[in-house]
Amino acid sequence: MNKQTLLTFEESLARCNESPLFLDRFYEIFLSSSPKVQAKFAHTDFVRQKRALRASLHLMLLVAEDEVTGPERYLRDLAAQHSKAQLDIGAELYDLWIDSLLAAVKECDPRHDSRVARAWEDVMMVGVAYLLSHYHPQRGEANA
């Protein structure tokens, strides 16, 4: 990924993290996007979940910086956790997740524009593509 996209994302992420509403707004938008999302998060500790999301957004930056080895290095365990065998997070939920995230960024980044939106989408899609590619366990992993 080009350095300007990564820098645009990183600067926007910093601005979003300065907003105390960013993660709350994301979860408000995401949870209202579908009954399936509400069901997946019915028994969630949101204090812990927001901490995990904040960390994963930084992980996505690391992944996008190194698209060759980054996904495997940083997302292997997360992909297993979100796979069909565990949390069963399918493609339709990632679509809602990305849309909700982009909406929260638009609300919380005072310098939001089309370039910022595109940077977020580009960076997030590197990681999401990896997670989706590992949705179904590989042969030999199902019993591991």
C-alpha cells in the first residue's frame, strides 16, 4: 500500500481516537445495522470490546504496511477466532462493520473527506480480506 494512504489513515485514526465518542458511535451504528449484529453482541463486555477494537485498528495499519507477511503475522489468531468454527463472523457482518466504521469516522474526524474515507476503506480491506479468506478452516485445522 502506498505511504500516503497509510499516513492519511494513521492521521485520521489519531484524530478519531481523540474523540471520546468515536468507539461509542461506531458501536451504536453497528448494533443498529442488523438484528444479526445485535445477537452476536448480546452478551458483550463493551469496555473490553472497545479496547480490543482500538487495538485491532492499529493492527490493521501494521497489516496494510506489509501486505505480504503482515496479515499472517498479525491476524492469524483473530482470523481463527472469527472463523465459522468459532464466532462465525461471515461476509455480511464485515460489510456492516466496514460501513459502520466509515460512518463513525465521518462523524468523528473533523478533517474527513473522500481521501480519508478511501484510506480507511483501503487499509481495513487488507485485513478483512484476510479474515474472510480464513472463514472456513483449512484442511487439518478443523480438529486442531
